[in-house]
Amino acid sequence: MKKIIYIVILMFGFVLNGCSDFLDSKPLSFTSINNFYQNENDAQTALIGLYGLLGNSYAVDYRTGLFCIADMGNDELVGNPYTTPDAASNMEQFIYGRVLKSNKNIRDLWAQMYHGIYSINLLLTQLPGIKMDDDVKTKIEAEARFLRGWHYMYMGMIWGGVPVYTTLPQDDKARNSLQEVMTQAISDFQFAYDKLPGDKITTPGKASKWAAAGYLVKMYSYLASCKKYGVGKNLNFALNSFDWVDVDTYYKNALALANEIISNSGQTLTSDYRSLFCEGSTSEQSKELLFTLLPSPSKLMGMGLTYYLLPVGNNGGGWGTCRPTQEQYDRYDTLYDSRVHWVVGGLCNTETATETIDGHAYYKPAALHLSNGQAYDGDYCINKYRYVKTSSKHEDSYYGYFPLLRLADIYLYKAEAKAHLEGDEAGREALKDVRYRALMKNRTTDVSLLQSKYRRKDFIQELLDERSRELCYEQQRKFDLIRFNRYESTIKSISTTYGVWNRNAAPQLIDNITDQKIWSPIPEEDELANPLLLPNNPGY
């Protein structure tokens, strides 16, 4: 923690290098931390700076971080052995399921997370002494606590127990339990939910009552499922135990909040699934997103998606470091589910055609080469996000609203909670809204076709499949597999003979994966600097 404090002090002057137009509006000019927090303008400026830190807290350099931890090394994508993964983040360790505690990305994400938490606590400790309108002060506090809850939620999901700080730290400390980490996150989100106005979201990159409610739904669902399905029981690691969770109460809380968001937030599912991932469709994205990482085109700041989230080829912008599994394609009904023809496909080279979405032109990837439904050549790639077609080569940033939490996810959490509380059929009924949006409307508007096609005897498997169809490559899959205690079993069931990239890359992942490593390791450098962090997580 002393290292993080030193970094924060050095970087304080750069805190307001924000990542959206609303962040661009107030440059910071000051001489020291001590003379900065003097009035409301200073507090508002510092708050804006906290939003500017989120991209690093989420993705380190806007391209690794949670992208590596939550997307790589699962059944949605595998590595491309013919490319070179990012050495600066030890990306290959995530791709092949052999993460070490010396991993650079784990180290850097830990540092960025605590950098964010320190900066948030700095504002919160200074805020009481600033003279300003009480309502304004409460709103600033609520937004800052939302951001702190966001950090601790992800840290709990990634590492389990970590040191919890709600004031400025003076000394190194031991890890708090997972219960204490998640309880702090829930408390912070609850404060934001209680204190922020229930207005319609106008800027989905700012904390709101509805974003706080959405993250509470996510947390209650995550914790309830982990307890219900015995996550980590076999590890006998008390620090990360879920024994304290009241499953019924948490699912009731999740369902009540999900219903409130759906009924009262004013957010709606976009009519066209594609709009959520098109760079030029920010107005459409704003209709569904509860929280996002906002870009700043004027500062050339946006998420770097080139490793695996863009179509591969000269016009697509992607490098194809990771490729979709055959299992991902097979989850979809190709006759009636429009999502399959968007999230995966062929290359996007100079000979590709264009298509117009929400008034903007995009290069259209080539059709897949299939043999009896199997992707059999190396063209098979992830196509989920798209750059607007430009006359010159695109900057290495995506300037759309990158989704962190959206209404479709709330519908899926609602289905999960209803299945637990009211039975599987109630859960299936709640899946209809998301599936209806996915229908190819030029072929049918009868959602019962997908309800029947996707029905599984095991509702949790049906839910996991639907979450993957809807949310694939949105940094959800690893956490979903873990919380239903299906991480190792799902990955070990990936085919090593069916599908072009399965044959090339799945065997290494299958050989390395284990339920012993459902949490990431405490970084080795921090473990050595602060022995109070010991013991490390199981497997490390």
C-alpha cells in the first residue's frame, strides 16, 4: 500500500485526464493536494477526475486488465497459436490457463485498483470540510461511494479477500475477508442508490440511482449463486468463504431491484442488438446502458479492442490474438437468432462490403466458411465490436460507449432470481424479453421458437447458455462459470477435435485449468512488500 500511496501522490496532477466530453470540460490547475480541496468547484473537479481513472482500474492500459481475467481462458474463446500475445501483460498465461503470481497484468490491475480507491478516499476525507450546499455535497459523496463500491466489487470477484480501506491508509494491513469486502461494496452502492435522484440516465458513464441498483442486482446474484452452488467449498480457504450469504434474501433483493429498474429507470432494450457495439451508435447505446466507460475522442482515449474483439483484417481493425470456440457458434439457432451473425464471422479485408447501421457505414465481415456447421478455416473470428468506416486508418481506440452494465443483464439476473424463488418455468418466462430482441424479425416474431429451441432440462445450463449468447466477450463469462461452480467442468468439456481454433488451442487450456484457481493470485511483488497479505489464494 505504501507503493500505491507514492504512485497516487505522483499521479494526482494527472487525475483529470478523463475519458469523455463531460470529463474534458474542467482542467485542473493547482500546486499541491493540501491547498486544492477548498470549494465546491474543487470537489466537482476531483470527482470528474475519479471517473477518468476507471478505464485504468478496469483495463490497466485500456486493453488488458479484466479483458484478460474475465474473457480469456474460458469456453467462449481460445488462443490463436499463430499470433504473439501481449508480453507486457503476460497475456498468454490467461489464454492457456496458467496464471502465475508474478503475472504483470495481475500486478498492474491490483495497483490501478488501489490507486483508484486511494483517490476516492482522498476526496471523501476532504469533503466534510468543504463549505457548499448540503444536497450537492451529498450527491458528490454518493457518486464517490458508488465508484468505491465498484472497485471493491471487482476486487472481491477477482481476488476474494483484500485489504479494505475507507480512509487514507497509514500502514500496510492484512487482507479483509471476502465477506468484509463485499459488504463494503454493497454498503457503498446502497448509499448511492438511496441518495442519488431517480432521474432518467442521460450520461451512462456517471453514477446514478439506477446504475447503483443494477450493481446491487449483480452483487446479490453473484453472492447468492456462489453460496447456493458451493463455490470454493473444496478449497477450505476460510478468508474467501461464502457461508455468510443468505441465498433467499439476496435473490429476493435482486429480484425487487431488477423489477424496479425495468419498471422505473426509463432504460429500454435497444431495438437492434447490433447498435450496442457500433462505434457510431452512442445515442442508441444510451437507451440500454446503465453504466459504461465513456471515450474521449478529443484526447484519443477509448477502449483498445484490437487484440480480439474486432473483426480481423485490414478493414476490421482486429488482430485475432484470440478466436471464438466452436461451442460459441453452436449455442445459437442460426435460423432465428440474429446475434450469431453479428458476434462471430469471417474476415474483414479490403474486398468486404459495407452496411449502414444507425446512419453510419461499417465494413461488413465476410460470411463464415462452414462444413456441416463447423468453422473449418482460420477466417473464423470475433466480430462483436465495429469501427465506423473512415477514409483513413482508424486510431487504435474504440469511441463507442463500452458496456459495463446494461439492461439486458438485469433481465437475465431477474430470470435467475425468479427461477430460484418461483421455479424454473418462471425463470424461462423472464428470458423472453432478451430473446425477443434477438429474433430475426424478417423471419419470425414468435419468440416461442427460441424458447423451445433453447430449452434445457437443467435451467442453470439454459441460463448460462443465454447469458453467453447475449453477453459473450463482455467480461462476464469466467465469473458466471465460477459462481455456478461450473468453471473447470465446462472448460474441460470443450472439444479438441471439432472447430478450427478448438483443434489448435483448446488442448493446452484444458490441460491447465483447475477449480483450484478460481481466484487470481495476490501479486508476488505486493506479497513480498507486505507479508501481512499472506496466505495467498489457493493454488499460488
